[in-house]
Amino acid sequence: MVGFANAGEKNEDIIVGTIETIHSKALDEDKKVWVYVPKPNAALGPEKPIYPVVYLLDGNDHFLSMMGLMEKKCRGIGHSCPQMILVAVTHNNRQRELTPTKAGSYAQPEKINENSGGGEAFSTYLEKELIPYINAKYPAAPYRVLVGHSLGGLTVLHNLINHSALFDAYLAIDPSAWWDNALLVKQMDVALRDGRLANKSLYLAVANTLAKGVSMDQVRSGSDQESRHIRSILKLIDSLDAHPQSGLRWKWKYYPDEGHGSIPILAEYDGLNFLFDFYKMADFVRLYDAKIDGAGELKHQFEKISARMGYKLLPDLETMDWLGQHFLREKKLKNANDFLSENVENYPRNALSHEGMGDYYLAANEQTKAKEAYQQAVKLDVSSKAKGKLEKLTK
């Protein structure tokens, strides 16, 4: 397990994930992955949600930053992306696993050349071994994201082009698209023409690796080795721009103040924003307006999200309760009922759902129904706050 020790008389670990060891036949070695699963929401009671899965290459370098971003962006009121499982993939031989072809003399040092070209075997490991293992052991939804930086970004592009069905969304951070004489740039041009990338999403982050005094235009038209990294990425962007009919949803961003090594955290943040821009409510504050059908808008939005992600997602239990309680305080009973009754429909085995309906019935002066709702809440969870509310009603 991965953890941190607190200073003080007694050390207590903060556990943030589990290390799994999987023997790979495709790679003929044991592989370690670091797995983070969202902390169970006690309010959900017996409900067992499933989560999209983010597969993160060079996982030992980027696990903590990505996990922290996911904790903040994917939880709480008004969260901007779904809670997700994080699978951080570590590499026993990074150059071998993250390069799709054998390098020629253009790759230095020579040791990289000798160890390169195992990318296809690594893709087989992902498809035939790791993904099935995660699906069998963890509450994984059928929506997957692949994230990689540098050679990891190269591998992201390789899988987008050559194994596009494996993942739904791809985040390539300053990828080494120059590899093998920019072979993937040529392959991307073909893939964009034949329709295989339709309904996929790509976020491409580009670091500032320009030589001093050199402009983007000069790089594009140049041929010097020093600029080959960013030149290959710019050529990739030109190819993407030239094929708007491909069906690929994509975006790129240049980070002028970040170098190749410093770009990942910002790119991870922006990448999640783009890849899940369909998830975030455009104007969450609007839901507090009693003049609109906020509950209906949320329901419709999650129907669209479900269609996009390929499985059923529901509006967040606590968000719906929060909004329902807001309208109870404002004495807007119809709006409150809309949110709170939706919770009962979506989460019928949850104590908070029935407690919320009890609060509504109490505000509506329907004490018999309030009592029944509180009784159901206590039946589902004896520690529910509904117990005290029920006792007050029965005095």
C-alpha cells in the first residue's frame, strides 16, 4: 500500500491506494500497478456505484498528482467530472514498453535503441491482461481514459491510432511524436481518413521546447534535430486540423511557460476539463433558481451523459439533497419535491433519500407521510438523523 506517515508521537499512515502485482504473459514478467478507488460515500448506503477508469502511464511519477486532481475535481457539490478509479502503470523497462517500434540511430543514447520496440506487447498486456484484471476485481465502468507523458504520450497516440477501441478518451502530454522518424504522424493521417477515431476524444498538451529566439513558424519549416520534438507535434496538429470530418473530438493547448518536465500537472488538470466537458453543469448556480425546472435539467443532463459514456449515471445523491433542502429553507415546496422525490426514485435503498422526503412532507404539513418516510430511513440505517426527527413526530 502507498501511504504517508504523520509526524508526532504516534505514526498513522494515510492510505491512498493499493499496489497490485500481476504476472504478464505478454511481457513475460511481473508488473506492478498502483490502484486508487474513490472512498465509499457513506451516504450512498447499500448503493454500489461503478466508476470510469483512468490508466496512467509512468504511474510511479504521476500517481499522486493525478489522484489529488481527481479527488478535488470529481467529488462534492458541483463536481466537474465523475468519480473515477485510477490505475497507475509502472514500467520495468520504460524504453521497451513505451516505444511502438525499434529505434534507429536517431534515438540516443544507443541503450535506448537496444531496448526499444516493445509497445505492441505492452498494448497486448493492457488489452488482454490488465484491463480484464481491473474489470474483474474493481467496480469498473466500461468507460476508460489513457494518460501519458513524453514516451507515455507516444504510447497514448499509438493506442489511439492502432487500438482505438481500447479506450474512450486519450490525454497525450508533450508526446515524443518524433519517434521512428515521426511514424505516428503519418499513421495519424491515415487513421483520420478511415473513420476509426470517430467518437473518441483527444487532449494534446504541448510544452515550450523551442530553442531561444526560434518561432513556431521557423520550427515548422526547419529540419534541425534540436527542434524535432515540437516540430513533430506541430505536424500532428496540422494533420488533425486538416481532417475535421474524422469524428475525433480533440483539442490542443500550448503551454509557453512550461517545459517538457514541468507540464504534466497543468496538462492533467486541463485534460480532465476537456475530456469531461460534457459532464460539468454549465451554470450550477442556475439550479438555485426556483423559476426553472432544475431537477428536470439535471435529469436530462445525466441522460445525455449516460448516452455519451455508455452506461447509466444518475445525478449525485448529495447534490440533489442539498438543492432540495435549499428550496425547503426558501419555502419553495414544489422545487424541493422535484429534487427530493428524484432521489427516492434513483436511490430507493438509501436512508438519506427517504429522510429528505420526510423533511418535504413535514414542511408540507403531511405528518403521516413524513412519519412513514422517516421510518423507512431508520429501517435502512438506524444511525440516520431521521431517527431524531421521527422521535419528535411521535411524542
